[in-house]
Amino acid sequence: MIKGLIFDLDGVITDTAEYHFLAWKSLAEKIGIEIDREFNEQLKGISRMESLELILKHGGKEEAYTEAEKEELATQKNEEYKTYIKEITPDDLLPGVDTLLKEAKEKNLGMVLASASKNGPAIMESLEIMDLFDGIVDPASLKAGKPDPEIFVKGADMLNLKPEECVGLEDAEAGIESINAAHMFSVGVGSRDAMKEADYAVESTADLDLDTILEKANQD
Ligand code: G16
Ligand code: MG
């Protein structure tokens, strides 16, 4: 019996990927590396420092900086990113998400955020949905990020539920892998190809229907 929903943030609740892209692009340019939107796909769901490592590798500069310099580069990116997310309002909820969250609340389902983003709490406040949620897994507390199952397992723990009693919702391949490894029913948002490992997938958040999700997950 499903009693909880564990949500990814970027790409499921709101679309911050474009802001991450713009901030990484300008940081990369400063150090002579060119990135495009196609490359940016690899950064979805991946932590800030792991994203930086991928960008440096892409530009052949993986050995060029000390750990302290890399921390500084990541901080510069985050400062620019924060200027974008300051503008977020409830209008930035992805289509269908408002209805989904409210219906889940009416059904007394537990809800937790399992995002790799350290900016998650600020974004949730700006979207004005924090009161619907029971908690946010602190990404700084994790030993391993997605695709490791830890973040989704901790999400279920926060609700005092077993992973089998929860549904995980994700838009990144690494995230679906994480949910599946946690033995949780996985709902994917995205192309059929990218979401081929999901237990159930839709192309857009507008197609997320709570009754359908619960019916499929409870059958599983
Ligand atoms: C999000 C984004 C990633 C980003 C990560 C960390 O993950 O998809 O691109 O690198 O958060 O973000 P921050 O730099 O704000 O800590 P998710 O898990 O919400 O999809
Ligand atoms: Mg995501």
C-alpha cells in the first residue's frame, strides 16, 4: 500500500535546469570552456561539485585546479545561480504539479523532497509549497548522491515508511536508478528512451495523474 511520495525537484516540481545551465555556461566561459544544452543534460540530478568535474573534463582541464580553487569556482557558479532563483514564484511550478501535490495532501500521503540541490529549501519556499511537505532530505548529509539509493531511502525514513510503501518521482536517469535501487516504485518524467528504466513514465508533468500512479504502484 502506497503511503508516501518522494519528489525530485529540478525537472519534476520546477524547471531550474535552464538556470543551472546559464550559470555553468558563464562560469565555463570564464575559464575557457564551451558548453551547450546537449552537454548540460549530463548535469541533471548530479551534485554541484560533480557537475564542475564533468565540465572541467569536457574542457580537458581536470588537472588544472586545486581543490580549493574548484570550491571557489563552484561558489562563483552558485552565486550567479542564486540571482536567477530569486525570481522564482508559484507560477514556476511545472504544469499539473500544483494539482498533484494538493490531491496527494488530501489523500494524506506523506511527501518528502529528495533533491541533490543545496538550494532546495529556498526554492520550495519561493514556490510556496513547503507546507505541503513533511520534510527535505539534506543533500549535505549523504554519503553518496544519485544514482546511489541513499537519498530515496532517507526520504522514506523521514516518513517512517518502508521504501516499498513509497513512490519516487524523477526526471533524470541517475534518479530513476536511485529509486529502483531503493526498491521503490519509480515514476519517470521525460522521453521514453531516457525513462526506459522507470516502472511507469510520462512525457510531461502535465500527464502525472495521482490515481493512475497509485493504481500502478499498488499493483506492483
Ligand atoms: C539538481 C539539478 C542539478 C544540480 C543539483 C545540485 O538536482 O538537477 O543539475 O547540479 O541539483 O544543485 P545545487 O548546486 O543547487 O546544490 P535535482 O536532484 O533536484 O534534480
Ligand atoms: Mg531532476
